[in-house]
Amino acid sequence: MKALAFHFGLSDILEKVEKRGRWTVAELEKAVSRISEKLGKWFRSSWDAANYLHVCGFHEAKLDAESVKERVSDAEKMVSEAEKVVHGK
């Protein structure tokens, strides 16, 4: 998300992050929204799956292996497509 925010020049978001010294969920969500406008609705869905994995799977440890497996491909697609965009492939 952060690399795409830099790539797409989301300066208003990046300025807030720079001023605060860290990313918050609010800035990440704004970046997701703006990036989704450029890459498509699938990006929002992939972010939602990845964020759910992070919060419920990692922080709260509430997901079993099957629940994780159901969402991993969405997160992988987001990372793979982000790499293509950032690296110009």
C-alpha cells in the first residue's frame, strides 16, 4: 500500500504520514480508496481480505487454517499486482 501511495503520488496522504511520523488506519484506508479508483474494485476487496487476515488472523489469532487459506490468494494478488505497477512490468 505504501509503495503504491508513493508510486501514484498521493501527496496529501503522504504529507499527513510524514507529519505524524507513521501510517494510521485512516491513511491506509484513504490510500486504498484512491488506488482502487486507479486499479479497480478488486483492489479494495483484496485489501479487505488482507487486512482481515492481519487483524483477525495475526493480532487476534481467531482464524483457523481454512479461514486463512480462503483469503490468502486475494492478498497474494494484491502484492503481485502492486509489484507489477511499481516496477513497471
